[in-house]
Amino acid sequence: MKKLFAGDKGMYAIVTTLFLLSLIVTFSTVPYDEILGSSSTAVHLFKQLVYILIGVVVIFLFSHVNYRKRIFKIGSLSLFAFSLVTSVLMLIIGIERDDAIRDLSIFGVSFQPFEFLKITFFFYLCYIFTRGYTLINSSLKYFVLYVAAPVLLVCGLIFGHKSSSAIIIFAAFMLLCYVVKLNWKYVLSLVGVTVLAVTLVVLLKTNSRAATTGVSRVTDFVESVFSNDNVYKDIDDPKIAIGNGGLFGTFPGNSEVKYYLANAESDFVFSILVEEGGLLVGIFVVMVYVLFLFRVMMIMFRCQDDYGKLLAFGLGALIIVQVFVHLCVAVGLLPITGEQLPLVSRGGSSLVAYCIAIGVLQSVASHNVKKEKEVKDEIVENE
């Protein structure tokens, strides 16, 4: 059994807890879909369970691949290339959903390439930072070629359709730059170019739906802070849901806000969980993610090579930044972003993509444990 579930046991417990919360959220938010005339509770629960089972298989496969081996590095970079290509294809022949092109269908299977691009991009960054750190840190040419250009390409692709995701990726990237102690002049130059590009997009009022939507959401948020009018329901509804929950909640399935809160099953799951479970459940969810951060730090500190440490930090930072954004939106500290709660929100692409990240974290954890045991055995033999 230990060989079957390789890696950090605490991480497995955390992921299992988040999967259970995901099923609860699915059960709680299905009535809204039934009102719209879509599938029943059983159908939605079955679909989410299938996504979770696929995620478990993905975690199992990635956790058993040694991240130090050449096959992992080639495979992870290939996944990044595949995610990048499919993201471009999605912009050309993608499927429109909720007034935006979000999905790509290949051989009848629909998925969201951007969700996988977020994860696999950090595979690339960690590899580049480990492999060519000296050149990147000392040569502006190599920094632009191997770091700045890919960052602007990936964030630019995603920004055009979901600006908040691009910002999350860039924020996690900046944290990674801080950890590897990248040349601060190069990094600040990249930040300046990025800010300039975003400013131009906003000022020129391009046809980018994400840009216009993002600007309107920020404007509405700022106006809601200084206004007492009840005209910003999208901003107030998540807070109302949390307020309705009180200390012990209304019990799963009894949320009222979910009936008129758009995308409650994905973008506002924390608010629904607190409304139905109360403040105690809200604190519990936050503590689960705090424990997740702690386990990631433990994996990173126990790791004996730079590549593994960067993988653990980069993937952990990406997940935690997205959790932070989701929670801040729920309590009204940030404008609405449409970002899901990792491993909890309903849906397949995001859940499977983050399971890839969990699998890699478990690979780093398990293969460093094996190395520690080998070192201990060598010490015993020498004695």
C-alpha cells in the first residue's frame, strides 16, 4: 500500500478532504441547474465523481515518475508544448460557452487548454531556471529569449480571454523569481514592459472581452466601495451568502443565494460552503489550505536538489495564489475574477490540471524520501 500511494501522506489526506468538499459543492449547487432545465443531481454528482477518479489516476501516475529522470523532463516540456499549441487552437476553433471561447474539442473530448497551460508553464520555468540559471541571470539576451518572451506569450494568450488567470500566473512567477534570486534589474524591466502592455490594451479599448470585462469589474468594485446603493449585486451576493451562514450554516443543499449567483458552483464555492456550513466550515476550509501550504514547504525543505525545490515551490505558489484570490473575492476584498477554488470547484479541466500538480509534488516528496533511506542504508553499511 505504501508503494501504491507514494509521497507525502499528509498531502493525500488534504487532497481527499478537498475532493469530498467538491462533491458537497456539486450536490449543493445542482438545483440551480435543474431550474434552468439541465441535468439532475445524480448526473452532476456522477460526472464530478468521474473527474475526481480521473484526477486520482493522474496523481498516481505522476507520483510514480521520478522527476529527476530524463523521461519526466521531456514529458513535462512536451505537455507544456501541447498545452501551448492547444491554447492557440482554442482561440481559432474553440467552442463558445458563457459568451466566451473557453473549450477545445479533440476527438469528441472537450477541455480547457488554459487550465493545463497554467500548470505546465511552471514545468518549463523550473526546468529553465535549473538548467540555465547562470546564463539567464547574467545575460539580458538569454533572459529575454528564455524567460521574458515565454512569460509575455503565455500571459498574453490567457489575458486576452481571462485576465485574472494571467495576473495569477504572473504573481506566482514573480514569487519564483524572488526565490531563485533572479537579476532584479531584468525582472523589474519585465514588470515594466508588462504594465505598459496592459495599460495600452486598456487605453486602446481593444475588442478583447477579458480586457473590457476586467476593466468593468474593477470599476464596479471601486464604485461599490464608495457607494451605498444596492446596484452591485454580483459583488454583494457572495458576502450575503457568507452572512446567511452564521456560525453553523443552513445545512448542505439549503443555500438561497445559489439560485441567483452566477457560476456559484465554480467561482463562488467558498461563499456557498460558508452559507451552508457556517463560519466553522469556512475556517476549516481555510485551515485545509494552510495545511496544504505547510506540506508543500515540508516537501520543498526535504528536497535535496534545486529542480525539485523549484517544482514544489512554483506549483505550490500557483495554487495558493489562486486560493487567496478566490477567498478575497468571496469576502469582497477583490473584484470578481471568475477564478475557481482549486480541487473543490465543480468541473473537469481545472481539477485534472491541479491533480497533475499534486502528482508532481508527490513525486518530489516520494523520490527524496527514497534517497534519504538509501543514504541511511549506506551509513549503516559503512559502520
